[in-house]
Amino acid sequence: MTFTRFIPVALSQRATRLLGGALSALALATLAACGSSKPSPAPLESLKPEASLTTVWSQRLDSVSGALTLASSQGVITTASTDGEIAAFDGATGALRWRAQAKGDLSAAVGSDGRHAAVVTTDNELQVFDQGKWVWTERLPGRVITAPLVAGERVFVQAVDRSVRGYDALDGRWLWQYQRPGGEPLALATSGALGAFRDTLLVGQGSRLVGLDPLKGTVRFDVNVGTPRGTNEVERLADLVGPMARADDEVCVRAFQLSVACLELNRGSLRWSRPQAGAQAVAANERLVVGADGADRLTAWKTENGDVLWRADRFTHRGLSAPAIIGERVAVVDAEGYLHLLSSTDGRTLARIELDSAAAAAPLVANQLLYVTTRKGTLYALRAN
């Protein structure tokens, strides 16, 4: 059982007091249930490789702490380090496209449309670059952990209080702000749900997914992913965890410690939801959805109806990253830096390689390659065969 990997963020003095008491009670309950020592990770299984993982290229930035999101657009992979270094690489060759230095350490990075890149510093400054050249900075009213989204010559930012702001990417004009009324007093200190579907902006608001008009910030749909239950704010915390996983006209998403769900975006409706108390994002394609629970037991569901395809419990307490689906394979990185490649058909392990450290972000699939950034700051581009 893991307790400290995901820490809620208090949004007010009242919430701080509530959180302190709730965390103390939950910590005591956790220690009573699990004992005072952390569970030992499952040993690595004996493996006769049935597939291969090869490094196509790698690049090194400085180390990464906290949340990070890799950005892919127009064949360019953009990444960043905690100390503010931002770099864009050719996705196929690893050749450097540009490099920039933000003014300050980063709390949220990185969003990019292949031209503009946006980051947020620990001083709550939104900084935007055009092909590596600084263009504008805007002071934000609160803390941001989720990487900005850059799309349609707009920059969208979601704060930890779940408020969402839209800016003009070219000149930094503030266009609008949205926040769903009646929100919960606590939020997760991890990357939230912020993405796009065609001409609709998708944002997580607690356990709800809201579709917004990106030009006006008005609501197009509002879908409840699940109803949290518990005796206090911490137990009822069910923020949507990013990044969301696209599967054609659907998006699949994790509600923290509550469920995994897929939504039909053309109708703005819930297709299915299945209970699973996990904390990492899920991966999805047109055939399956894959996610790990809080003890790192992997489950794969059918995308069309949520029926279970397979389960794998041999990675328990190994500290798994969010998974990624590349072709007919599922990739996941554990806390010791091992990248495991599984069959999407039955979940058996096909290959395993060791990276230089654990993953700092959800692995990304683009250009028929798998991209992984590690805590030590290495960006790997890998091919699965």
C-alpha cells in the first residue's frame, strides 16, 4: 500500500485544517492496515524475451522532480527539466530543433504545438516560447501543476483550484476563465486532465469531465465519471488524473482512487465506468484500456464495453508509471527504472530493459516510437519489435 506518492493540495485555510486531520487519521489507518514498513516490491520475473526493445536515440537534460508531460506535435518531441531547461527534438532522429531556458524552476511543463511551448514556474509565471525564443510571460493567480495545453494558437492553463484560463498564444492576451461552481475543497498535487477533442477543450473538474468552447470558455457538456464516497474530504477526493487517453472518438481517464472510465465525446456522454482504486493515468486505443491499481496490479478492459481482457499481478508494489500502448504491446516503467513490454492480448511479459532511472512522465507514443523521460533527465526514443 502506498500513501505518500500523491498528496492533496489544500485550497484554503479551512481546507488546510481539514486536510491535516484527515491525513493524520488516514495515515494511522494505513499504518494499522499495512504495518509500519513499506511493502516489498515483487521480484523481477524470470524472462525469456519474445520481443525486443531498442534505443533509436537518446538525449539528456537536467534532472526532473515532480510532474512532467512530454509534448508531441508535427514530428517534434518537446521536454523540460525542473531547473527550467526546455528542448525540442526531431522525433525520428533526436536532432535538436531548439533549446531555451525559462526564468525560474518549473512546476508544470511542457505544452507545445510544435511551434509554441508553454511552461509554468514555481513563482506562478506562465512563460511562452516561439521556436525557443521567449515571447511573453503572465503572472497567474495560483499554483499550477498540470502542463499547459497549446492548441489553435491558444494556451490553456489549469490551476490546482481547477480554474482554467485561456490565452492568445501570440501576444499573451487573457481571453477567459472557467471554474465549475461548487467544487471540492481539496485537489490532487499531480497532473490533471487537460486536453482537446476536435474543437472542444476537455478539462477535469473533480470527478467530472467538462467540454468547453476554447474560444469563449462556455460549457458544451459536463459528464460525471463517478460519485466519490468517504467520511472526509481526502477519502472523497477523486480528481481526474492526466494525461487522458484518446481512443478514436472516445477518451478514457482515471478518477483518482475511484474508477477508470471511457466517454463518448461526440455525444458528451459516459460509455462505461469500472471501479479501480488507482493513482496513475491509463492508456487506451480502439481495442483496450490498461491501468494499474494502487498496488500496481495491471488490468486491461475492452474499450467498447469495459469487459476485463486480462489482469497481471506480478508487478505489485514496483511503483509503476502510467502505461503506454505501442502497436500490439503495452509498455510500463517501474520505480527501479525497468521498462517492461507486455502483450496486449494476454498481458504476458515479452521483453524488459533497464533505463537509467524511473520515468518522470507518462510514456508517450508517437512517430511509431515510444518516448520515455527519466528522473535523471534522459529522453529515450525506443522501438518495440
